[in-house]
Amino acid sequence: MSRDFNGTADFESQLHTLLEESVQRVGGRARSRLNQARHAAIAEAARGSRWRLPRRAAAWLRLHLLWMPAGGAVAAAALVAFVLWPHAPQGYPAAEASPASVEDLDLVADGDGMDMMQGGDGQFYEWAMAQADQGGQPASAAPAGQGKPQGNQNAGTDPSPNPG
Amino acid sequence: MPAAPRGEVDLSDSPSNARCRALSQFLAGVEVRAFKIAQAALRHEDDALDAVQDAMLQLARAYSDRPAEEWKPLFYRILENRIRDMQRRRTVRNRVMSWLPFRSEAGEDEPDPIAEAASDDPLPMRRLEIDEAMGALEKALTALPRRQQQAFLLRTLEGLDVAQTARAMGCSEGSVKTHYFRALQTLRAQLGELI
């Protein structure tokens, strides 16, 4: 404190005395409210300490809670990637572009094939059903006149192998 | 351990209860001075009581596990923030209220009849002198700039040292010394003849 000035220390001391006196004169109503406030604060502290974790556990939790959002984001990204990634069902080989499937595509792309699909050739369906009834035997074992059409040029006209 | 009765705080022996006891003693030691400091800043008894109550709750809630020697600067820092909030809110409220035509100010600052009741003081003349000096001091204190007032009251009334006052005010020790010295000069100029 600035004791270099004459009487400053006395002045400070007198101010202190006056302020202490004013503290002593605080009324009963204010003291009562302060008392209630103090009890409320202590109850709050007691409630808080009952649920407070030990210091080391709290530090551990804080550290891990800090990383939790980042971990959660990574996990969510991995889950999204797993769901969206194209994958075959387990136990089955992955689909390959076999010669048969390419053949089917050719049939569909072909103009004649399109006519056949649009229902212009009932004979073909009859032949296909007969094939199914025979238990899927090769076309060479089929009776005469019900053989598989030879090439696309015969589709929709005459199923017999011999034209004319 | 028997449970505390409903509505009361169990302060039986355990580390946390010992801390609660220490906190209770600390608050009991500072509450009236804190109230006077808040009252000087807010110039309203109920507002000052609210500010002290909020500061107590905040200290208990958030800082009760800090070392006990840190409580005082922390408590006064919280109180100062609370006072500033209330001053801001009051400014806004007054601005809004000034537009209302039907506001009534009568009865808001009525004196408490119990507090105003005459006491059986044995030295009425001395008391009169003290009353006069105290009234002048309180008037001079409320007229001080806020930071000077704060530095003066924390140093003189609460007895904090310069470092603790700086922590409570959130400024440097040099600033505390400056504020305190200016406050002292102003008070001396105004009260020099009375005290």
C-alpha cells in the first residue's frame, strides 16, 4: 500500500473500520437469505460430489469422450461404405460374363428375337414346353419335327430342321 | 452410514463431506462482505442477494473440487461476472420499461421496517457520526468507476492481496495497484474531512 503519503495508512485503516462496521450492520433479512443461499449451495456441492467420478476415472473419460466423436464418424463412414459397396451374397461365386449370357443378349438384341418375344411364334413356346416335359434331354433326342430351330433365321417361321 | 433427513445435507465424515464442510465455512466467512460488495455495485439489496446466491451456487457446482485457497479469488470472479450480467440486464430492462406508460415504481424500493427499526445503541452520538461517515463513504463508493470500486473493496473490505485481487478481477497486478490508488485518492478527496 502507498504508505509514502502522510496519513494514507491511517485513512485506509479508518475506511476499513467503517466498512467493517457497515458489514456488522447488515440486516437480519439479508443474513437470513444469505444463510439459505449457503445451504442451497452446499446441498448442490454434496449432490455433485455424490455423482462425481474419481479424478483418474474422470480424466480417462474426458480423454476418451474427446476421441469419441471422431471414432463415431469413422464408424459411421465404414458402415455407409459397407452398405453401399456392391458385393455378392456369401457362398456364391461372383457373377461372371459367361458365353451363355452373352448369347442371351444377342438373342434379345436381334430383331428376330424381338419378334419371337412379342408373341409372334407360338410354336417355339410349344417346343420349349415339350423340351421341359422330356426332362431336359438334348435337342438331338427330340422327335422329328420338334427339334430346336436352327439359327435365328428360322425363328418364327418353321421349326423343322429341313426348310421347304 | 445413516442417511441425512430429507431436505438436509449429510455432512458426516467422508472426503466429500469434509470438503462440503470446508466450503460451508468458506461461504459463511465471505457471504456478508460479498453482499456488501455486490450492493455497492448494484445499489439494490435484492439484486445483490441474488448475485451472491448465484455466485455461491456456481462455486459449489463447478469449483468445489478446486483447492480451498483458490476459492476466494474464484468466488469473487464469479460474483463480478454475475454483477456485470445483472447490470447489463438492468440497463436493457430500464430501456424497455421507460417505454411503458403504466409502469409503477412506487413500492419497489420501500425500506424494510425491521431493518429501519430503532436499536438500543448506548452511544447515539458516536453512532450518528459513524452513520454520517458511513453514508458518505457508501455514496462515494457508488460514485467510483466500477473497476476502482472493485479493487478498493476487494483489497480493503475482503483483504485480498494484490495477486488475489488481480485474479478475481481478471487483470494484471499493475492494473490493480493503479485502480486501488486512484480509488483511494478520490475517496480521500471526498471524505478527507469526515474521516
